Amino acid sequence: MAELIINCVNVFLLFFAAGYLLSGMVSGKLNQRKAKIAERIESAKNHKEEALLSREEYEHRIKDFETERQGILTKAQERAKMTEGYILKEADEEAARIVGRAEREAELRKAKVKDDVKMDIIHVSERLAEKLIKESVDSKSQDTWIADMLEEMGEKTWESL
């Protein structure tokens, strides 16, 4: 039994000495681990704050993008209206030029038709005169007939042309 007590005292002393000697080392390791955990927690908090700031920045950018998009659309619509007005103005001017050319061409054709009618009347008159001359050689009756014909055709015929 004495041996048992000596063995118990030796075990107690051994644990006491080991605890005393190793307690500094274990507490140092525990403090290091505690510091690392605190550092990781702080790093996580910093990352979370950075993520929130980034999120706010992206939301702000999205709002700015929407505003910019509206501005671009408005400018594009204004340019489209200006271009539309310019195209319509050019089309109206071109239509006016075409109408003007058509009117001038119609006037020229009308004048040509008048000239052609005048020439046809002259040719018909010549043929009638030629026919009359052939039928009657009498110059007195021929002069009377031509004068009558010219009076009939007279001013009304030439004015209507």
C-alpha cells in the first residue's frame, strides 16, 4: 500500500509538473488560435462591408444606366423626328419640282398642239385655195372667195388657238 501511495503521489507530481510546464505552451497555442479566429471574424466583417458597398455601387450604376438609357432614347427619338422632317421637306420639294416640270411640259405640249392645229388649218386652207383655183380660174371670183373664207375664219379661229 505504501507503494500505491508513492505511485499516486508520483503520478500527482508528474501531472502537476506537466501541467505547470505545458500550461504556458497550451495557453499560447490557445491564444494563437483565438487570435486567428478573431482575425478571420474581422476579415469576414470587412468582406461583408465591402460586399455591401459594392452592392450599393452596382445598384447606383444600374440607376445611372437607366437614366442614361432614357437620355439616349430621347436623343435618338429627337434625331429621328428631325430626320423625318428633313426627309418630308425634301420629298415635298421634289414633288413640287416634278409638278412644276409636268406643268411646263403640259404647257409646251399645249403650245405644240396649237401650232400643229394652226399648221393644219393653213394646210387645209392651202388645199382649198388650190382646189378653188383649179375649179375656177377667174381671179375676181377667186379673190372674193378667199376674202370670204378669211373673214369666216378670221379672228375667232386665230384667237381660239
